[in-house]
Amino acid sequence: MTTPAWPRLDGIAYGGDYNPEQWPREVWDEDVRLMREAGVTMVSIGIFSWGLLEVREGEFDFAWLDDIIALLHANGIAVDLGTPTASPPAWFFAQYPDARAVTKDGVPLGFGARGMVSHSAPEYRTAIDRIAGALAERYGDHPAVVLWHIHNEYGVPVGEDFSPHSVRAWRRWLQDKYGSIAGLNAAWGTAFWGQHYEEWDHVGAPAIAPSTINPAQKLDWARFTDEMLRECFRIEKAAIRAHASQPITTNFMANQHHGVDLWAWADEVDIVSDDHYLWAADVEGEIGLAIAADLSRSVGDGKPWILMEHSTSAVNWQPRNVAKRPGEMARNSLSHFGRGADGILFFQWRAGRSGAEKFHSAMLPHAGTESRVFREVVDLGGKLGRLAEVQGSRVEADVAVLWDFESFWAQDLEWRPSEDVSHDERIRAFYERLWRDDITVDFALPGHDLSRYRLVVVPSQYLLTARDAANLTAYVAQGGTLVVSFFSAVVDENDAVHPGGYGAVLAEALGVRVEEHLPLREGHVTGIRVDDQVFAADVWQEDLVVTTADVRATYTAGPAEGRPAVTRNVHGEGVGWYISTRPDADGLRAIMREVYADAGVDVPATPAGVETIVRRGTDADYLIAINHDTREVSLTASGTDLLTQADVRDTLVLAGGDVAVVRLAHTAPRGDR
Ligand code: GAL
């Protein structure tokens, strides 16, 4: 059986999670009628339906699912069929109480929410194999089913599991990884605090302990937890593949949950799909959205991906659930689309009356069809319907920002030099700079072939292996521009400090040595001088020893006053920059202007608050322009606006809050090299 690269669908997929089982049969007819009105082409069903599909162990009731799939098919709506394994039924836990996940403090999780299961429990693994296989056997060749959606958001709400099943699996995993207990002792540095082991059975999970637990043990625990989830995914994938050839996905949570290594997961799925929700507390949520979208595209090696869930308006699970304002949903959707999403779906089609998510927005809100949200949903369906020719085109970036889940896991452990240092915060700061400069970014791993990028940004990558550091050094030697933020390259894969000291593995590329970290007190704002300008800087300084680098900024205050703060090093054909503090936004802008000049990266003259992205197709390039500002702006472009069919001659005028997708008359200049 060959698996198609994309669901059998025309154009950009549009739709959402659909839960017909929550509604009486007569509502289904109205649903499909309104879906057609809205231009819905695909819905995800069955994701939380296990208890209604396998009513008792091994006893299936597919009648209602047969009916709804037939109804959808008759109305030309394709199905993304979920396996319901994120939420096993009540009978499962009654029968297998030991298959519940256990918290760090030893409490088995209770039923009544979702996701309480131990992914290591053999009974769970048998059960997911059975239900996934049964679904695939029944619907594997159904013409409506174009995609399989395994599980839901692996890693939430349950990732870590301290149950006896999990601890047994953990010991097996460690034995496979290390081969000998001596290997484990060496990797974990167990000579420290008397943690030496002689027996595998004595190695426990990093649950509650009197003080900080061995960080190498915790790092391995994060890897193990991720791997257990992936093993479950593989069981389901194999069960489906035995009967079905449609592509298989599972919905990620790029940039909202760091517990699973999306680079590894992307190798397992046929199509990357992602869920993204705005954080109400982030007043510029469109930047976080762009990060998630670029990460989703990047982990899938640039291939088109599916935005599996986002919201039409407010969610229900944040402290304050802020509703989207007119036009915001379309801007969000078009930004995902511009960044490579060829499917725009929502949680959920119809707002639920009962249950914990009844205050969550939907395509069809509680207010019904006479509502702004529904009108905008219909309008968006129309817009996406006009973008079919863009499907399959690709985004090209000249700049990569490193994103390594292992480094997240390591840096998030306890007893670090300063709790004010965050990998996430540095990624956002550098990305935000690039976003404001309207420069398109890919994310990458430090071990990737980076030669296609003019510039690579390393935002506080605490864990960097010697091998990956050598890759970055070679990238510079061969002509790349590398910019490295403080607290990078500190430890190796076992959370052990690199021989030679902090950053030693990048010393050749950067031309500096870090003698001492100088974390600052909370609220202590110091300064750096860049040429004749002084900018604020906080959180961190370092005692830097310059070997071959030039000093580009010095500290004007604080423990390293008068000493180098920012350096630039020519190494081989390229340049390595080091920023040893957290400059404010203006300071970072000044430094990055110089970095761009080294890298040959042009800053387009895009008006503030506007993002543009180019998707390159085989026959044409497409400019996606989104105006987040309330003022009208003008951009330089020529071609046809696919949303309005208007001719664009030299100038694209975008009203406040508006979006445009222009088939460009000429190949876009960006990316030409
Ligand atoms: C997602 C989840 C959905 C729904 C949604 C609400 O994380 O996959 O099932 O709960 O959140 O925002």
C-alpha cells in the first residue's frame, strides 16, 4: 500500500473537530448543511469517543460512526478519523486500575477528565492496538476517510508517569541505553552525593526526594517519557497500516508544550499537524503564533502541514479568556497559511452545551448562525476556497533559529545560576526581533546541515553537544554568520559541564572564553555601550576573555563594568557573534543590524505591524500580507490578489486589520541567491 503525501482533498483543508456524539441525530443534518455553507471540507471526528465505540472490552458499536461518516460523505465533507486513545473508557480503568498514571507524589490519577492513563501499561498498549486496528479495518478503505488522527496532543495532560509499570519500563529503557550499570553511573555522575548504583532494580524514577534530584537522571527521564509516548504512537500506526493507506498524523502543540521532541515525532508522522492557541496575556500573540507555525513547518522539513486546531474566538482554560476581535481569526489563519499550513481547522465545529469546554468558542457558537463569529467563519471558508492553487508551495528562509527540545529539558531543571534565564524567553526575544524586521525564519537543530542559511541564531542553548558545536563551528568556517546568546554550550548530553569550561566547545567560532558567569540580582539593570550608544541590559553578565574576537560592546555598569559584553569573531570564511547579556529590545536591534550586515540579510521596508511571507510554488510565488495594525498601509507588489481578484500594480494597499494573498507577477526577490 502506498501512502499519499497529502489527504485526498482539493485545495486548502478547512474545518474542525466535530463531536456529533454530543448531539441528537437531528442536529447532524443541520451541522452538515451549515458546514457546506461555511465551505468546510474536512472534519476530525472520534477523537474522544472510545467509550461509545468500544462499549465493553472487545465489544464494538460502530453504527453511529457509520452513519455520521456516511452523512458527511454524502455532503462532500472529508473525514480525519481520530483514534480515541487519549481518553480510555470507564470500563478500562475499572478492569485495569493499575493502568492509571501516577503523579510524582505517588497519587494514581482519577477518572472523569481525560488522559489519566499510563502509557507504559501493557493493558493500555493492548487496548490501543485493538481499537486502532478495529477502526482501520472498518474504515480503512472508506472513501470519506482521507486522514488518520492518532490520539490527541501526546504529552498532555499526562506525560510523566511514576506508576510501577512506568518504573519497570524505565529500567528496561536505561538498560538498553547504557548496557551496563557502570555506563549509567558514569553518565549520571553518580559519584556525587553517594548515588552510586550496583543493581538496575535500585534505580528509581525521579519522584519526590529530599533535595534536588540528579539532573542527568531527570534529563534521561524526560527522554524516556517522550519515548514511551512515541512507542504508543507506533503501536497505533502499525495497527492502522495493517488495513489502511491514508496518511497518518497526530496533533502537536508546537511552542506550547515542550515535553515531546517534535523533531523526532515529525519523523514518525506522514503529515505534521499542530494545535495553536493564543495566550491572552501576550498582547502580541501573533508573534507566538508565528513561532509555532514556523516550528511546525520546520520539524516537517518544510513540507505543507495542517493547523489541526485553533480557536475562532476565546478559549476556556486560561485565567482570562479574551475573545478575538473582528478580523483576528482571519489574520491568525492567514499567518498559519502563509507559514506553510495547507489546512486550517478549529477546535471545534459546534460549541458544546455540557462538559468542561462549554465556554470554548466554536465555528458555530452558542449564539448560532446570526453571529459575527459564524459570519467570519463563512467568510474565511470563502477566502480559503480561493487559495487552492497555493497548496503545496513552500516557504524559504535565509535565517535559522536553533530550537532543541533536549536543551529545554536540561535548562528547565533546578539549581541553575539564575532563574531569570530562560531558553524560551531568549528564543522569543530573537524571534521577535526577526519578526519585527519581517525576516522569515526556519527553526533548526544544531546538528542539521545549516549551509543554506545566511544566519543562524543560537538563543541560550544551554545543552550543546561537542559534535553539534563542531557542526556550528564548521558552519562559520564555511562562511556562515552565527550569533550566540549567553548561557549557551554549557553542558553536554549528560548535563555535565564541557571540559575547558563554559562555551569551550564554541571557543574557536566565537574567539572568546567564558571565565565566569555573573548572574545579576532581580531588577538590576546595567548597560552596554555599542559604538556611541548605551542600551539597558539585565539578568546576566560574564567575565569574558577575548582570544581572537573584536569587542563590539562593553559593559557600562555592573560586575563586569568596562569589560567586553558583545564580541565579533572572524573564523574562516564566516563570523561568530557572542552576546553575553540580555540587552533590551533597542540594544538587540542595534546588534542585530550589524549581524545582518555580516550575514548579507536584507531588512525589507515593511511597515510596522505588518507581516509578509512568500510561498514559492512551481508556477508562481505568492505573497501573504497581514496587517495587524489598525492603519491602512501600502506595500510594494504586483500581481493578482487571489482573495479579491483585484489587479495589484506596484502597490498593494492593505486596510487596517486586512489580509491579502497576491500571486506575484514576478518571482519574489527574497531567497534568490
Ligand atoms: C486542545 C485539545 C482539544 C481542546 C482544545 C481547547 O489542546 O486538543 O481537545 O481541549 O485544546 O482549547
